[in-house]
Amino acid sequence: MTVHVTPPDTAPDFDDGRATRHDIIDLRSARLARHLVLFTPMPADLERLLDETRVALPGVADVSVVRRVMTANPDTVFAIARRERYDALSPRGEGLTAILPLNEAGMAALLSGTFDASDPDTRFVARQHERPAGIYLWVIHARGRLAAAVALMLQRISTPLCGEVDLYARAATAEGADYLSGMGFTKGAAWNGQRAPGLYMFRRSKPAERLPPYDSHRPGGTGPSVAVARSMEDLSRVIALRAAVYMAEQACPYEEEFDGNDLSATHLIGYIGDEPAGCLRIRFFADFAKIERLAVRAEHRNTRMAFALVRAGIELARVKGYRRLYGHAQKRLVGFWGRFGFRVFEGAQELVFSDFDYVEMLMEAEPHPQAIGIGVDPYVIIRPEGRWHRAGALDRSRTRAVTRPSIDQKAAAR
């Protein structure tokens, strides 16, 4: 079985009973609760509901399968009843809705197409105490006003453990697809880098923060990332990296490697996980920025570290308003720099320093749409280098009244 979604005859309207369409997920639960009840069905009632569902949706899982799933996680199957017909002593369901909270292995199987929803492996089902990686709408069989019970089911899975977990579903019919769309699902699902074009998805998780390439490092992350050097400890990392690459490997003299320009430049540090793996220096002149001192530790040269650093340096220079990027490339690395748009320009000079042969290269970049210049928010300009996209300490001054404390204290002392 895939998830079978039976749409309502008409979308519910609890205001005046007319047949109008609603985004069911957005209906307030307080209004829904006055009309519908969700409850865990008794064994006999569950079997009856599954038999009734199977008439409309052939292929629904056998009752033994459903019971096995409920044993693994009881918060998976709910019967639906209208409140005015509900008898707590002898509850009888009028519809059925079921979910599968899936762990990471289950989500990987779902997105790859190997997940068998007609007989799900309970190893894929997250337990009650576990945070699921995704929640799969297994069965919805409800017509008319009963269809709004989906919103009550979603309220049940909006606990701190499940509240921001994304929802996934398949539509067995065209009507089911229309129903999912009306609920806010979109066709084409994604999870952990996997994609499933035929699967529907309702995103509840917060979208990942889009980080600029020059400020992508966060402690505890994995893979290549980049940060601007902002402290003496960061500068020590830069010195150690360049000493390992240029002085140890290329026998560059100390006074030529550390040339007096390090305190007048912006440095980028590349990380693999939390380990410093490479660095890059940028110096700024009247109408161009110079990209230089790219260094990557030998053990990390099989990664994309060098590419991440160069792209970050180009982007940072563009945000600062620079469109001409200049550099001295070792002749053996002209092809590498050419990948980013650098070229040996007409009249470029060749030079030798620290016993290697170099040639001038130039890149003409497109203007950055958010380039920082006069006229932007002045608080952006005073934020830390490379952190223009985030509020800084001085942004708090926006909400404080002007007091001029030092001047007023001197005036009061006179």
C-alpha cells in the first residue's frame, strides 16, 4: 500500500455549512474540536474501519499489520467520530486516519522508493519517545466534515518532539492529489539530500539558514566551511596554516611569507568540520581587491577546501562593492584560477618571488545585488567584517534613547 488519501465530498465549513474550500491545516483546532473527536479504536472497531476503508481503497494494510505498527508506536492510528455521536463508553469510528512516524532509516527507504507501506518494517517506525525524521500520512479515509479531523491529527503531532517534523504522503487518486494540495502539500519531496518527485511534502521544519560562503562555519558542522578571521586566535590559525604550507613545504623565508601586510588585510579560514584546513588573504585597493596567500594543508587537498575559500573570497569582495579581482598566480596553477573566471590579461607581467614563477591574472565580476555602499542601513556598515547579514552588538543601540552619558556627567560635575 502507498498512502491512500480519500478526499471529502466537500471541504468542511463550520461557519454556515456551505460547501467551500479551506486549507484544513490552518483551521483553528478550537473550532474543529467542537465537532469532531479522535480516539484510538478498540480492536473490533479497528477491524471494521479497515474493512470499510478497503472497499473504497483496495490494498489497505491487513489488520494484523496495523496492529503490529500500533504495538511499535500506539500514536499511529486514530478513529474519527462526530462529537454529537461519540459515546466514550462504546466508541464507534466513522472514519480512519493513520500516520507512520519514520526514523532516519525509514525516511531513506521512503525517499528511495524501497519503503513498503502495505507491510512496513517496524524497524523504520520511530517509537513514542523518539523524535521522527519524517511523518508519513499512511491512511486518510474520511468524507465530508470528517476530513477536517486531519487537522486534529496534526495537532496531536505538534508536540515538542514532533512539532517541526515535515509531513509526507502519496496520493492514490487524482482526488487524493487535489485533497493534499488543498491541505498545503506540494508535489516533490526532499529529505537529507534525497529527492522524490512523486511524493508530496508539507514542510513544518524551519528552513535552513542561508549562510554566505564567507560566513558558513558553525561549530560542530561537517564538511568544508569558511569564516572570517576576527580574533588573535584566528590570526594564529592563519599563521600556523601558512607556515605549514609555504614555509615547511615550499621553503619560503619567514620574512617573505609574513610580509607586513597581514594586519591590513581580511583573512578567511577554511574548516573541515572544526579543524582549520586552509586560509586565504584579501587586500583592498582603490578599484580592485587582491586575492592572495591561498593555502590548504596537504591532508585536506583532496577536498573542495580550496574551491570553497576562493569562492568565499570572491563573494566577500563583491559584497564590499569590488568588481575587479586581481591576483598573482603560480604559472602551474593558472588553470585552477581560470575556473573562477580569472584570466591572464593583455599586458600581464610575469614575476618571481620566493623562488616561484608567477603571472598577473584578473577577474571582472558581476556587480553584487546587495553590495554595501553609501545609502544602505548605516548599522550594516558598522557590523563585524563578513557578518553584514546578521545584527551586531551595535544594532542594540537602535532601541536606546540618546543619553550622551560621558558629556552629561561632565556637564553635571561643573
